Amino acid sequence: MSNLLLYTQKIEPKWKMLKQLRICFNNYMLRMLLMKGILKKEAMTIDAKLMLP
């Protein structure tokens, strides 16, 4: 039983770190996707402006 407790105590911080990393990664990916979307929109509007006489 004490072994199990030690085991969980060792693993717990790793899980917390992984969770935080995942959250950071998700936020980063969301930001990247948003930026890409914004850039695409801007590029499309620029293209549309260029196409207009």
C-alpha cells in the first residue's frame, strides 16, 4: 500500500505538468489557427480588392 502511495506521489506532478503542457499547446494551436484564419481572410480581401477594377 505504501508503495502505491509513493508511486502516485511520483506520478502526480508529471500528470499536472502534462496537463499544463497540453493546455498551453491547445492555446498555442488555437492562436495559430486563428492567426491563419485572419491571414487567410485578409489575403482573400486583398485579392478581392485587386480583382475589382
